[in-house]
Amino acid sequence: MTSTTEGPIRTWGSGDALLESYYDDEWGRPVTSESGLYERLSLEAFQSGLAWVTILRKRPAFREAFAGFEPDAVALFTAADVERLMQDAGIVRNRRKIEATVQNARATVALREDGGLPRLLWSYRPEVTPQPRTPEEVPSTSPESVALSKDLKKRGFAFVGPTTVHAMMEAVGIVDTHVLGSHRRGVSGLWHPDGTRAADPVF
């Protein structure tokens, strides 16, 4: 485990105040708004290959750079905006990821004609959530994340591989991968102790 027997049981993040705060107060709580889900999908894409704490530290700058992750605003970004963001030291200056974030904003807006991003993402919620006993048992992908990744790509999204998508699903409560015995297990209110569904998300 990443914590002592006397302290909270966290799957990850213990020992860093920023990570602990995110883990305890935000990670795994249901997110059902379009902008909130678009932000999480974007940040998980930027995290690919990097430490999550790096993204958390830059999160305020990301929000400023990408217009508060409002899809309508980011969808209007031009090539000049991409070049501007490539000069922004406050964010991760990766051209492919920046371009993907703009592309995904446009795909999010287009998806409104077919139910919208929240309903698409949450439609891939499994019937049973994982029940890891140790951090080593926490999966990095799932059949649902593989299927959702394919679906998103067909709909014009980029940088949405199965691992990135699974991380997003964990972050927004679509699955609960807090280890058994964690003080955060079941915090979403969407799962029974045996891992079966307890409630549906509120849109």
C-alpha cells in the first residue's frame, strides 16, 4: 500500500499534498457535465507519458489556456492559437496533444446531435466495478475502455487510447478502482459494496 496502516489507504498519491487533496476530494466523484468531462479527457491525454502531479500543478494554466475547457470556445481555436499555446510555458507544450484538444472540442460540439459527450461516456459504465485488494490489482484498461476508445475515435476524437480512456473513467466515477478498505471506496454513491450498481449518475 502507499500509506501506513494508521492513515488513509490510497491507491496512489500518498506523500504529496497536492495529489492527496485531489485523491481525497475529487478523484472518483461523478462528473456528468460536458465541460467537466471534456476537461478530464483533455488532461488525461496531456498526462500520457508524464506524472499526474505535473498535470495537476499546471491545471490552472491549462484552464486559462483552453478557455476554461468550454468546448464551444476551444472549437474555434485556429492554427494561430495552436502556435500561441506552443509558446505557453504554463502548460505541456506538445503539439499533437494541443491539436488533439482542439479537435476533441470540435468533436464534442458535433456529438451534441447524437446525445452528447456525457451520455456517450457514461453509456460505457460497466455492470460491475473492479474490486482491487491492492494497487497492483487495479486494471489500467478494461473491455469498456477499449470499446469506448474505438467509439470516440470513430466520432473524430484523438489521443483517446484505451489506457487514457480508462484513467478518465476512474477519475470521473464511471468505475470505482479505489482499493477495498480505502476511505474513498464507494464515495461516488453509484456502487454497492459487492461492486454492482447502486445508483445512476445524474445528468
